[in-house]
Amino acid sequence: MTDLARFSINQMTVKQLALPELVDACRELGVPGVGLWREPVQAYGVEAAAKLVRDAGLTVTTLCRGGFLTAIDAGERAAALADNRRAVDEAATLGTDTLVLVSGGLPAGSKDLRGARERIADALAELGPYAEEHGVKLAIEPLHPMFASDRCVVSTLAQALDIAERFPAHQVGVTVDTYHIWWDDTAPVQIARAGAQGRIHTFQLADWITPLPEGVLNGRGQIGDGAVDMREWKRYVEAAGYTGAIEVELFNDALWARDGREVLAETAARFVEHAG
Amino acid sequence: MTDLARFSINQMTVKQLALPELVDACRELGVPGVGLWREPVQAYGVEAAAKLVRDAGLTVTTLCRGGFLTAIDAGERAAALADNRRAVDEAATLGTDTLVLVSGGLPAGSKDLRGARERIADALAELGPYAEEHGVKLAIEPLHPMFASDRCVVSTLAQALDIAERFPAHQVGVTVDTYHIWWDDTAPVQIARAGAQGRIHTFQLADWITPLPEGVLNGRGQIGDGAVDMREWKRYVEAAGYTGAIEVELFNDALWARDGREVLAETAARFVEHAG
């Protein structure tokens, strides 16, 4: 492994590792960055987690995740906004400048995608300034259209940018994740659009493999195992001016069943082979 | 049930019914149209099937399906073209003017979506004139992006039309199926584009429900059970000038486990309720 300078391991990829084990393994392998998740960080303690990664010299490239901003009910909306402010606070404490947003699906019984997308924009009008005050950028992540009803009504980079563009780029940008956009022939143009506006706030990799498992959430492929040409997408984001970290974020039951350090080492090697 | 005039039942929705049972049930319920599938028709005999539906006064709205035109290997390509010519012949024998095409996925080991899409266009340059000679129109069906690697590299109406537009509209058009495009905010504009060119060759309904089953193929929801606003999509195709049959095509293990006549009656009732 010769070039891990831009590699970041998303904590979910090796969720079987407790945070101190993950930090140890990163140090041992020369992995310079981590993308963290709120739940395991909260369980460890946000301040303690911040100290742990800081002392190890690790860069926290993102915090995953805020969002779920599509509720219609006033009480649910208020709770979601409050939770997202806490997520901003946690990101600031951890020393990352990027909070990834998964926007949320359709409320039960609703068929109104347009309305749900508008409610996300309404929420960002409140959250964007709050995030800016804390030095945190919000990164709307378009999720694959197979998640449009139950997880994220924002399915394409174009949709994400249509929302993000209503706000300053240092408040709201996008997450470019190969898993969600690899099928979309308009995505390269949208990456250029995002880059020209300074809105590529993070770049994540996962490969597309089939058959998809029941529920389709945990079927993301190890880099190199699937249909995605990682170097092609890396070229697109680089041509758009992105020079930041490249996170590998895999949700995969088979990877989670293995030894976490071994999976981390494999993932780093695959990164160098396919995206280095 | 007051208005089934435009309703067509796709054979796959009630595949538990043998063809004569399906024809009987359609007559009994006043269902005027059927979309047929090649495999059960071939098993019954194409000429015999044609006579059966003709004698019952049923309109065959489509034949499903040709396609799978993405192979690189010359022998595989020739076999696919020959099979698609047979599909055209079968469509003509059955008296339908529309052959639905599922384009095919990536060849094993390939990551080249663009190349695969070009091979589809190459194949249509041969199949389009052949279909025209037999009075059959080819209807490229964009499949949901979750099928992009293993079943259909054409994921959006825009992609389908980019290919179809290279040919005369009476040779090549598109299938508009709510299941595959409901998440796509650019689809209404693409429906208008297709309509203006006379390329909406069939309109199909299925609802989007979650969780998706393993393999994601057989999780299509009964009309009214999911996230899709059927009337909204019907308005789009009608505004684009489409006045033809509306097929309901569901792949659903739970529906297949039930009595086929009961499922057909339910589907007809749901059609009237949600799309009539």
C-alpha cells in the first residue's frame, strides 16, 4: 500500500470494531481519516471520541448522519430539527467540517415526493445558518432511487443540487457516493455543476453488486467486486476540483461477519488498487 | 366496476392462471385486454394462443418481452438478434403491435454502461426495420436503476428516448411503467417528449412497496398499496397524447400464491379505484 493519503474509512464499513480498536487499526495501517457515525460515537461519549481520534492524529472526514427532515407533523418536525442541531454540535466537537444528510422518506400514507423535497429545503433554511455558526457544512446525500419511499426522497445529484443551490455553498452541498449514482448518465454533468459551485462536500465509494439482499440496505460491495468503475468517478470529482478525502462506506453483512481489522486492511488495499 | 375499457391485465400478474383460464376470467369480468408473455404463449403454442384470445374477443396489448441486447460476444449477439426476430414474429401472430424490450444488463465483468447502451442501439438498427415489416413496434422499457447491472442498463425514460430517437417512432418507442420511473422528477418532461414524438407505445402500472424482497424482482405492489400516485402518471401520459390501453403488470410472490381469478378481480377493482 503506497498511497493512502486521501483514504478515509467510514466507521460503518467495519462496525464490528469498537472505536478504540478502529483508531488502533487505522494507526497500524497508516489510514489517515475516518468517517464517524453518531450512534457509536454517542455510545462512547462525544468528547471522549473526539479526544481519542485527535490524540491518534486521525482526521474526521465526515459525521454520518443528520437528516430525516420530511415529516409533516409539527412535533416530529421540531424533534428532527432539534436532533439535527445536536448532530451539528457533535460534528463540531469531533472536529469535522462535514455532516452528511440522509433526507428521509415519504411520511406514512403520503405519495407526495415533491412536497417532501420542499420540506427538506424548509428545514435547511433553519439548519444551514446554525451549521455555519458551528463551522459545519451540510452534505445532502442523494440515495439510490430504490430508497426513495422509505429512506430518502432525494434520489439524484440533480435533485440534491436543486435544493442545495438555494443556500450558500459553505452551508449546504452534496455527498457524491458512487453506490447511489453509478447508473446515472447525467451524474458526471451534475458533479461538474456541484464542483463549480464548491458544493462537493464529500466523496464516498462503494461498489454495486447483485443479487441485492432483502431490504436492499446491506448489499454494498467491496471496492472492485462490482459494476462501478471507481477511477472514472474519481476523475469526475477531481475534474470538478475536489481534492479532499475519499471515504469508503460499505454496508455489507458478509463484511461485518469477518474480522474487522482484516476487512479494514482489505479495504485499504482495494482502495489503492482501484482508486489510488 | 364501471370502466374497464382501457384496462389490460398483464399475464405475469396472474401467472398462476393457465392461458385458457386467464381468457375465461377476462371474459367473465369484462376485461378487454391482455399483455402476454412469450414463455407461457410458446408453451401453449403461439398459433393456438392467438386463436384463443382472438375467439374470445380479447385485445393483445403487448407481448413481453424481447431485448437482452447487450452481449459483446458475436455468437451471443447473433443468437439474441435471432431470438428477437422470433419475438417479433410471435407478436405479429398474436395480433399485437407492441413488443416490449428489456434491454439487458452488463456482460459479466464489464463496467461499461455506455458501451452496453450503444450495443442496444446497434441491435435496434437491425431489429427496427424487421419489426416494421411485421407491423410491430418495439418499446424500450427503462427499468428501475436497481436493475441496471443485471437486467437493464437503460434506467430512465431520457436514456430510453436517447436511443429510440435514432429510429422512426413507428419502429422504436418506449414503455412507460410507473414502477420504474415514479421516483424520477424529470420523467414527466420525458413523457411529454415521448408523446410529442408518438413514442409512448405502452403504459403500464405497478405500485412501489417496501421492504423489497431479496433479488428485488418480485416485490411490485398491487395498485393502491404503495407510494405511486397512479392518477398523476395517467394525467402525464394523457397530456402527452396517449389514449391506448393501460396494463397492470405486477411481479409479486404474495399475489401469485393466491387464487388467480380473485387476484384478477381485485386488480380490476383497484384499476377502477386508482386509475379509472
